Amino acid sequence: MRRTLPLRYPPHPGEALDSWQEFLAHRLKCPFTDVLRALGLPNRDPALTDPILPRWTTLATPDELATIAQVTGVPPDVLAAMTLQPFDGHAVVIVPQRRHVHRQLLWGRSGSRFCPACLAESGGRWQVTWRLGWSFACTRHHVLLADRCPACGHIPRLRSHPRTETPRPGLCASPPQGAGPRPRRCHHPLSATPVTALAPGSPLEETQRLIDSLLTDPDRAVRWPLYGRAGAPLGVVLHDAKCLGALILNHATSSDLQALAPADVLDRIERYRTNPLPGTSQRTPETRRMDQHSYFAPADAAATAVAVTAAVRILQAENIRAAGRAVQWLTDRVAATGRQLHPANLAALGGTVSPVLEAALRCSREAQLMPVARLRHRTAVHSTRPPANQDTRARMLPTALWPAWALRLSPRHLDGKPVARRADELLTVACLLVGNTTPIAAATRLTGTTVSSHNVSTLLAELTRRTDSTDALNALILLADHLDTQGAPIDYARRRTLFTTCDRFLDPQVWQELQGRLRSNLIPSAAHAQRWIFQALTGSPAHLAHPDVAPATASQRQQYQRFRWRILPAEVELLRHTARTLLDEHNINEPLQWTPCLPARALRHLVLPGPDPARITAAQLHRATPVGDFSVARLAHTLKTTTAHVTYLLAEHPVDWSPPRFRRTQQTARRIKQWRTWYEHDHLSLQDIADREGTTLATVRLALLKNDVQLRPAGFYPGRPRRK
């Protein structure tokens, strides 16, 4: 069992382990080696030829802590808190095999800064946090920490105290410059070191208070708004601060930092940045790395203070977009040096950063990015991230974007004409490009369209230029995200494969018979009906159908578009039934048509070129549509909307605009199936059916005869309800 020390002295609050060991030797008036031997610590490391470094302050093993606790009576957990071990992975990265701080990670550093006033008050006791690269100011005495001894110019506590000498707390234990192999110690009183004063409550001091509060519980998540509700580990936040700080030290000008620091601090930074290399460096200023602060902690407390303060201001932004605006000045400075900035290398400016900071850096360059790159990197939304392969989304996309979304996202001229031809197909390609690495030409093939890459880029450029389309890219990203997370009930790629080569979907004779019952002027052929079914099945425009189905001329294309909004409800019912039958024949258990629906709150404040399709209900449309022939422009004026909106509504919610005689005929056509059931299975009489439907007996009788129903002789039949 080891003997205890004859006199015991408790550690000073926050004191480093090696400082306390030296204090013990000082109070016991013995060489430092005697205290090390009493504490069970070796004087030399067998793996090293030089005297052992003060490694116990970096990392002490459980056995070493237990031995020290036994000798001194200080609990092991208190001793562990006197080392850098609690900050490992949070504020420093310790290499356990050699028990030293990795200087290129988390701005690790060797040696220690110090506050002269604190040393004077405590009798030369050193704080363990002064060894961290994140300590740059003393908030008790409102000064920047000192970096070096003013007499010898050395950084204190780089090496262990000389073993054969008795420590003298508060005095510099480094050898003078140019001393021999057994030099005398400097012994300059460090409490007399001149320091730079800070105004109480200044940004630099407040940043140090914030850092100190985070270091009191390194395991606790940092809950700043930028990092979301769950927050982020302290190590992630400090790593982001280190990367931003490196950019600030390498590229910021004094004018950029005037709001953060007084003139004397900025002068120190300029002197440091002129020649930041230590005196012992073998590199010349001409050969040093221009981005060296990305790798090594600043050797000047003023440089650290300003860099960290500016970085923390960015990281405390409300969201990614706000952080992007806050960091834009910095990325502009980087770009001004001639460095090529593009979305793929923004995140590597100061080293690997967290996804949220990476997103903010991308957003900061959004105005300089091409529209296609803004879609690929999703800079229009808070969840920007590097692009990946998203080709599976093509199966969930129709060739022509869903009519409701095409209406909302298609820009138009003042006269109502579309800015781009085939805008619905171009928008589908754009939706596939969101977060995707696939080239535009490949995206057009995947969606089954024939538009050119140039036309896609032109439409996206138009969307970014127009004041009424500022959030169109945002809406496309939200739509793509909805498909990626929620999926789609329709496999459009399969339907394109099955039905694009079909040359017939409907028996022309059936269509013509329906036309004869519903219209006074017959449509000459069933071609438009075939096109309607193709478009409903595949989500592709009619011009991409089989040549026997697709409109061949501009006149035919115009006639088909007119057919889509002039279609009658009974005609739509027949066409949908036919299309549904085709899906059943191929064992496709999917809805005939579908449109993704995003939450209203997600689109409420977006500025989009087209009107909200749901702003006018089907009931409002039906009430406003006149009987007989009518003008779409006049109907749009009545509903106070655009002609494109009215055309969409008429195609989605067919209106019975035919004259009264044909309206009655359409009603008969829709109800004949029910009448037949009542007559044949429920044994109702013709008059009973007429009374239920509010029509004449002759109408019911004629309709049943036209549908090949065998009429019964008049009279009573068992099971038929009597008339009251």
C-alpha cells in the first residue's frame, strides 16, 4: 500500500492536474520528481527519449487516477475533471496511444494560454480550460488571454516542469531563447504579462461566455435553431465553428469584422495574419499554405476570438436560409480571390462540415447558381443536400405534369399564352432533376418525353427571372420530396410501356352511338376519345401516342384540346369505364388517375405563376356555366380567373352545357342502368320508375326499349309492390 503525502492540499476550482502537481511540490519544498514518484507517476516514458510531456493533464488512465487518489485523498472523478478527458470528442480530439491532442482536429493546440490576473489571484494555479483552443478571453477580468511569456516568447506549459527543480508557481518555467543544453529557467512573473482589455459585454466576451457555458456540460446537445429541435453534439457545432473561423481568418477583411471587435484587436489580427507562423517554423511565408487556419488553431487569442465570434453569429441563425444570408459575405470574399465555387465544393471550403452548415453554404451562393444546379442541390428549401441518384422517381412521374400542378407552375404571358410550349413535359423533367445527378437528356428519356435539354434549362431560367415565379423551384422541390417520402399509387413507367404502342382503346361504334344520344352535332370520329383514354391511362400528352391515335396536325391538336374542356359528363363516364376496363385486363390494381396533394400550409406563402386550382369549386363552375354554347374568356371573367384555369376546371369537372332536350337525354343515359335494375330485378312498373325519377312514363319506356329490355305485359306480378 502506497504512503500518503504528509500534507494534503485540495485542487483549485477548475485547476489542471499538472498545475496542482507543481503546486504540491512547491508547498512541500521538494523537487518535482519527488512528487511524481510519490504519486506513482514515472519520470520518463520508456517509449520516448525526451523527458515525459505533461500527458496526465491530457489523459490519465484509471489506474493512475486511482493511485493519485489514494495518495492525496482527492476522488478519482475530481482528478479526471482536471484533465482534458471530459472534452475529448467535444472540444478536442485526443490520440489515446500517445496521450496528446490532435492539433489538426477541432483546433487542438499545445501549451496553454493564461490570464495574468487569474494567476495573481490564485497564486499561479492554471485552469485546465486554458489549454483548449476555444478559450481566448477571461470573462472575470474582461481581457484576452495571453499567448506567450513576454520575456522569453515561449508558449507556457508546452513541456513538463524540469524534474530536478522545485516549481515556482506563477513564474515562467521555459528556458530563455538560445539557451544551452542545461539552461536556466526564464522565471519571468507571468502575472505581469500585458494583455488586451475587452469592454464588458462586448461580442467577444459574450461569445466566450457562451463557449464556457457549453463546456460545462460537453455531453449535452447544443439546441440552436439552425440544428433543429434535437440539436447537435457540441463537437459538431465546434467543428462547424472551426471551419467557418478558418475561412474568416483566411479571407475576411478588417472592414468585415469592425462590428465585432475594437481597433486594437483588429490590429493584432492583421499583424498575426501577416506572419502567423511560429518562430520555430521551417517554412517561409512564401511556402505556407494559404488555408493553414483550416488545419491549425490560431496562435493568437485575438484571432481566435474574432474568428469564433463571427462563426457563432452565423451558426446562431434562425434557419438554414438565414444562415445562408449571414454567411454570404464570407463566400463572396472567397469567390473574390478567384477560387471557383460550385455546389460540389462549397462544403469543403473549411473542411468537412455538418449537413446544416453545408446547406447554408450552398444557399449563400444560390444567386450565382444556374437554375438546374439550384434544383439538383435543393437550395430553394431548408433541406438542401448534395445530389444523388433519384431515377426511381421517374416511375412516379407522368410524362406531362399533373394538370393541377402544371396550371400552378406554368408561366404565361399577359395575354394568357404559355411562355413555353409543352411546359407540362418540361416541368416533369425539372421535377425529376430535384436532388438528382442524372443529366437532363437522360431525365427526358426516363420520363418518356421528347423535349430538349435546352428547352428545360430555358424554362427554369424563365421561372427564376419572373417576379411571379420566385418560388416555383421551391414548389418543384416540395413535390419531389413528397413523391420520395409518400410514393405514388400509379406506376407511370409501366403504363407508358403497356399503352404507348396501342392503336385503339375504344370501339368507334360505341362512341358514335353515345354521341347520337347526347349531341345535336356529332363529332365525326372517335379519335379524340382514343386520345383522351391514352392520356388518362399514361399521363402522357396525346402527341406521344401511337401514330394512329396521336394528332398529326396543328389543327387536330387544337381540336383535341377543345374536346377536353367541351366534353360532357356522360362522355367522361363512358371513357373512364373503358380505361378502367383496360387496366383490369392487365391486372393493374391502381386508380385510373391521381394527383399528389401537398399540405396547404406548405404552399400558402409561395409565389407561383399560376392560380390555385382549388380556389374555384366544381359547384361554382357549374353554376357559372351558361346553357348552350359559351365563351371560355367570358366564363373566366365571370369567375374572375384566367382562361387557363377555366379550361382546366372544365376538363377536370365536366359541365352539362347542352340544351335542355339533350340534357334530359344525358340524364336518361346516366340512369338507364339503375332503371333496368328496378324494372327487371325489383319488378317496379314503368310508372313507378317515372315517379321516382321525376320524368314521364314515355321517357322510361323508350329508354328501356333502346337498351334491349324486354317489356312485360301490363298487370300484377307477385313480388311487385302495390301502388298506393
